[in-house]
Amino acid sequence: MGHEPSMTRRVFFWSSFSAGAAALLPWEAFALDWREPKTFGKIMKTGDEWKKLLTPEQFDVLRQEGTERAGSSPLDKEYRKGVYVCAGCELPLFTSEMKFNSGTGWPSFFEAIKGRVETRTDYKLIYPRTEYHCARCGGHQGHIFNDGPKPTGKRYCNNGVALRFIPDEG
């Protein structure tokens, strides 16, 4: 028991130091490196907390499962090398090597980075569709269709507003 006060001060010091250092780092510092399989915790926020962090368009798509207008995203025509991260939490979801031009007006990918998206069945248009979300924050990304190219035959049809592109350095 004699060591508890110093242990408490030590824990308080390092907790305070870590929180202060984290506040000085750019948001990108918290993004996971997509090349390294790592575990990550879930992010849970209230609707009001998300509204403070996201644009109205991002909130509509990511939190209310809306759909942006076809052809409205500059990411549909993005052809540089890099990684596509969730606009809500910066989790890397796709690489530029996974992207293809589907001609649909939305950024499309033939696969996602393993373990980075979760799916469920959506019946909003009466017939069942496979909807996918960011595995970390649950943000709605889009739908998966079976009309994509080889090797998977899948098309992850993504709302561009739900993503952010980070070009490769160099």
C-alpha cells in the first residue's frame, strides 16, 4: 500500500502526457498501416458526436446509410497509387490496386483489405443487397455486387464521400 500514491501519480503523469502528445499529432497518425494486419477497437459515438466530426454529406452516407449522386465524387476518377480510408475513422479499407473503373459513377473496388469491412443484408429496395460498413466505426460505405472483374467477380460500389484518398509518398 505504501507504493500506491506514487503509482497513481505515475499513471496520471503518463496518461496526461499521452493525451497531450496525442492532441498534437495529426489525425493521420492514428490510421492503421493497411499493409500490417492489426487488431483495432471499435469506435462508438453518438449521432451528435458524429455530426460535429463529419460534413452533412458524410453524415448522411456514413451514419444514415444514404447514397451520394452518381458521378459526384472526384474519387471515381482518382487513378494515383495510394490507399482509401474511411472518412469517419481513417481505417484503411482499399488500395489503389483494388480499384477499377466500373463506369457506374461511383468509386469501385474488386476487393477490400481483409478484415476491414463488415457486411449485412439490406432490403431497402425490396430485393436483398449486400451492404458493407467500416469494421471500426460502422460507417456505411456502399453495396457489393457480383458484376466485378476477376479475380473476385465482386464490385464494392462505394460512396466517394465515405472515403478519403491518401496518395503514396514518393
